Amino acid sequence: MATKDPTISNVPGQNAVEDTSGNVDVKACFYPGLLDTAETLSLSFAKSQPYSHQRIAPFCAEPLLRGVREELQQLHYTTKETDILKYSQSGDLANLDGLGVVERSRLPNLQKLRDALYSREFRTFVEEITGCGPLSGIRTDMSPSRFGSGDHLLLHDDVIGDRRVSFIIYLADPDTEWSDSQGGRLELYPRVPGTWDPALRPTAHISPCWNQIVLFTVLPGQSHHAVEEVCAPGVERLSIQGWFHFPQPGELGFRPDQTAALWAAGAESSLAQLDARSQRALRRTDPPVPYPAAEAATDSPLTPADRRYLARFLSPEYLDTEAVAQIAVRFDNTAHVQLAQFLNRSTADALERILKATDAQDGIGADPKPRIPQHGTGEYGAWIAAGPPVVRRFLYLDTEIDTATESAADPATLLLALHELFDSASFARWLSTITALIFTARRGLVRRFRCGLDYTLATPDVDITVLDVVLCLARCPGHWSDGAVGGYHCYVDADPDDVSNDGSVCRRADDSEAALLSVPAAWNSLLLTLREPTVASFVKYVSSAAPASRWDVCFAYHPAPDNDED
């Protein structure tokens, strides 16, 4: 039986708020005896790794949750796709109170579950398990989500506003057991000691099985989690994601400075927060490397030696003076240009054979049954994993390796030669003939984006205008063209105010803001883009259904100051 919520204040000058659980038998909504287990659960919560969390199953009264599932399937869902996510979501269930009588009568189980979750009894249960302190009973915040094949939610920490405790209720098909091979698991990431960064690999996984709830406190730099891609066709990962918030004005326990508790106590940690955010907003892989003085004249015409060197790699048409002049006109009109079949046939064919063999060796792609590879796949030899995963995860080639120890069949050998090509003054002079820019420095990587693992987020990483040059090497180009398996290169506006605590621009790259430029992954395709500081780019998460890894050579060239002003 429900009781009046004692946290609602009747102090003069504060608004008393009606308890939403007044007509709900709270205990009957949950699994029998659940609310009496807080003490036991608090012990396992405190011991859990990589950070405190609690999985509870079974959690809800079975008839109620089956009714909730039926009602959720009647709702309208909107598909969302950004740099950080892809899934379908319905509206905030807090809005149930705003529906008309007829509409509300169609969703009695949803309303009952929502009111039970935010009741005084259940909030006390959560407070005792987590030790989080008072929670609001008037600030409801929960939305249903559907993840189908290919859907995912990349790593984040849930730190928005005055959220205090996150919860996820799983409502997969109750009559079919969920298999880990289907993906869709909740991934929990430990923090790298002494930093704000999560580790590259999760250390805990929770399958989205029927009738369970997962709880964890929202902590900046700690509560990092992700939803693994659902990789099985025809299955649906149905859930309700929600949050308990700090007390609101008018509730007992409210403090104007209460969100400071998210950053521990005192001004020192608040300064650490700002410093971490600043570092992530301009996180570079490596500083730009100036061209040596003897090679600094990148505005001079191509020499015969330049042409001989470039001809080892480039298709002949891209060394033809008239063809290059036409490309320069296109670039001048649009500030970007895409060049198909950039590498000559012998180089491209050799690359394709080697990259195909490497994917086959690592068990990536070319499988009619998509699967999520193990974290760490492909991390051997000269290949190193790049992070932190709040902004990126991919493999990059260590260019300091001794190529004499590598075999001709190793992709590092040929890819290192391409890195040297992009790093050369000859290539910078070739770029100058197209862009009319003089380049003073450059930085770049050879990257591998593995199916089911890798991505970059739209994170500002330059404070001057640069020329991005990306040679995309995605085999089986017909499978990438519609973007369904990800891997596309996208440019979006990146207002500094939209950078989240973890440095990503996940609130910006949404459906309401059209991308400035989006280019599907392709084979042997060079993309030149002049990028201003207010523009960020990302490579969309590569799905487990992709036919191959997405490899590329990615460089940023810094123009001389006079060019930048122009």
C-alpha cells in the first residue's frame, strides 16, 4: 500500500507536489520480497567492478512487465542516428500525465510501472543500495528504446544536468532466451588510473535478458558504459532507460550546489573537471610536424624527381597537368573534392590482396552471419589501439617499425610506404597544385577500423583551418554506399558549447542539423576537405555487418598563415 511521500516539502514559499504513487500498490509491482533485499544488494553493489553497479533479476511482477512490453510495442518510435548512436526511441514517459483520458487508458501498465519506480518506497530502496543520498520523486525521466540489427550506443558516462542514478529495464522477448552472440550487451568500462579516460576494453558485460534492471550512480569520468551492437537479424532489444535525479526545488534534501557532488567535494575537483573537458575538446593524436627547411618550399612546381616518386603510387591521370587543373577548379568551387581510383592499379591490387588476407586471418568481415569480434583483435605487430574510447577507437600503424622485419605479405609494409608518400614534400607540392595553398606542417596516421568495434566521434581537434586528406581503402565498395554498415566520413558544425563532458559532440550531430558533408566508405578513394576550426569530422562506427575492415591513410596539412587568412 502506498504512503504519502515524506520528501515533499510544505515549507512556506515552497510548492508542495502531489505524490504520483498515491493509487499504486508499490510492493505488488515488484518481484515478491524485492524491497526487503536492499541491505544484501548494497554489499554486492559496493564490491562490483569496474565501478559500483547492481543487476537485479527478476525485478518486476511478471504480469505487470508483460503488460508494459505489450504497451511499448504499440508506441511510435523514431529512428535516431548520430556519431555516437543508432537506435529507435519513443517519447519521455514523464509525458504520460499530459495525455488525454482515452490515451492514458491505453497505457495503464506503463503508468503503473513509472509511478512505482518513482515512489517513495522504491526510491528509498535505490538510495539504500547505492548510498547516493536523497532522490527526486517529482522529476521523472525515462524513455523506451528499441535496438534492432546494427543498432548501437557508443561509450558515454550519462553526465547531463542533475542526473544521480541511471537505470535500465530490459524487456526482450520473455519467451526466447537472449544469447550473447546476438550482441546488445551493456558494456562497463574501467577508468585508466590517474586519468579521466576509460580503458580501451570493457571488463564487465550484462546481457539484456528479460525482467532485469541495472542500476549505477552517475559519476563523471567513472560511469562509462556502452551498448554493444545488436548483430543478429530479426531480434529486438527492447528496454527502458531512465534516471533518478537530485531533489528538485521544493523537495527535502534539495541543495542549490548539489550537482557539485558529481565531481567529489571542493573547488579543486571542479577545476580538474574543466581541465579534463578542455583537454578532450582539443585531443590530438600527435602534434603537427614541420617540413624540414630544405623541403619547406611546398609552393614550388613539381620537379621531375617529384613526378617519378609520385608515379610509383598515383594513377597517371592525377599527374596529368590538364586533369589536375580541372580538379583544382572543382576544389576552388566547393572546398572539397573526391578522387576515385587514386592509387595506380598495381599498388591498389597489391593492397587489396594483402588487406583481404589480413581480415581473413583476424576473422573480420566476409561472414554471412555478423558477429562482434573480441576486443584486442588485430592488436599485434605494428598495430596499436588508439583511444580513449569516449572519442575514438581504432588501430593505427606504428610508423617507427623496422620494415626489414616485415614480410611482403604484411599490410604494414605497403601501408608504411603510403604513409611516407603522404608525409613527403613531393606530395605536399602535389596538393598545392590543387589547393593553391602552401603547407608548413602535417600530421597523420594509417588507420584500421574493425567491423563491430571501431569509430571516431565528432570531436573538435584543430584550432586553425587545415586540409584533411583521407585515402579510404574499404573493400567491397558496393556494400558501403548507402551508409547502412557505417564507416562513412562525416563533417558537422562543432560549436564549443555543444562539446559534452567527455569531449564528444554527440548532442550536435543529430537529425535536426544536416551534415555539411558525408562521404560513404569506398575503395581507393581520396578525399580532400578544407576544414575550419568550427567544423568537426567523424568516421561512423563500422557495423559487424560490414564486409571488411575500413582502412585509411588520414593526414591533416597545416597551411601557411597567409593562406589561412585567405
